[in-house]
Amino acid sequence: MIRVLIADDQVLVRAGVRMLLQANSDMEVVGEAGDGAEAVRLAERHLPDVILMDLRMPRVDGLEAIRRVLAARPGARIVVLTTFAEDANVYAALRAGAVGFLVKDDEPERMVDAVRRAHAGEQLLAPSVLRRVVERFLDAEERAAVPGPRGLTEREVEVLALVGTGLSNAEIAERLHVGVTTVKTHIAAAMEKLGLRNRIQAAVVAHRSGLVDASFRPVRPPRGGPANSPPG
């Protein structure tokens, strides 16, 4: 069961999202918040798997709420709800650690799919959107804050590069001829070693480190088949 918290200052939006999600047998809405302060409080109380977070809320806005939630629970998966994709605050939220965003007037099925994918640790941004996000991350003031891929195994570096191209876990698994669970394990290990919160930040590291070129292709073709265990 995927436990979801909805944070939006509009009662009708929360009610609609609740009805949509709870129509699915694998989802449970564990709380609703009308402002950022309440979202932080309910996140601490209910420990949801996925949080749908509006950015423009009273008292404490969504961006600050994201920072507070992730400070307490770095592994929380937060999906931003926004009225338009080019909202500058969306990019700030992704920098803060949100795993992706949804436009409120999008197809309902996309929200259900996004909740499942966020829970599974999947990429929530299409490659075209990821390209814009990475470009924003890689401006001069962001470069110093992004670590390099030090301490990773060869396979973890390969997987990191493929994350940087925007591929999903299933697509990476097919490319490397390994299981999806194996891909998830490598991504989780790489992100833990690098202190990253989400795949977007991982994609930025891949680009900044030269693992992916400007055309969003791996600089070095990945090896096929299972990786050898690292020495030692």
C-alpha cells in the first residue's frame, strides 16, 4: 500500500486528488494539509511514502515545507503540484530535493502513475523536461554544490550515466541486460555515496562529471551483462 499525503490550500483540489488516488487499491491517502506548516506536521506524524505538495500555500509555502520535510526525512519522495510547468519555484523545489512535478490540469492517470513511480524511485521527468532542469542546475552558482562521482564502482558509474540520459529503471535494465532490482540497487548505492536526494540531482552529477554529453548520450557506451564485483 502506498501511503500518500496531499498538501494544497484549495479544498476542492485536495478532495479531487483524494478521490482519484483512493479509487486505486494500492493507494491510501493518510492526510491532507492546507498549508506548508501543516504538511510538515502531518509528514512527521504519518510518515507517508509520497507527498503531493503545492508550492503556493499560506503560512509556510511549499518550497520551505519541502526543505523542512527532507531535513527530517531525507528519503521522503515529494512530487510538486503546480499550475504551470515553467514556474521558477518548480526548479527551486527540484534543487531542494523534490523528485518531480505535475501540472494540475494534466490527465488524472498521470497523477496516479506519478505516485507509483515516485514510490518506486523512478524518473518523473520526460527527457525533454530533464534537459531544461539539468541546464538550470548547471549554471555557475550551482556547480560548486554538486559532487563528482567519486567512490563509485564501475557499474554504478555506468548506471549513473544512464540516469543522466533520462532512462527509466526498466530501460536501464534492458540496456545493461540485468534485472530492474539490480538497477535500483546500483542507483540507491550511488546516490547514498554521493549524498544525493533524487534522480534529478544524479542526472546533474552525470552531466557535470562528463559521463553524458550535451546530446544526452553516455560518453562511454555501457557494458552489457552483469557487472563483476569490485575488488576487495
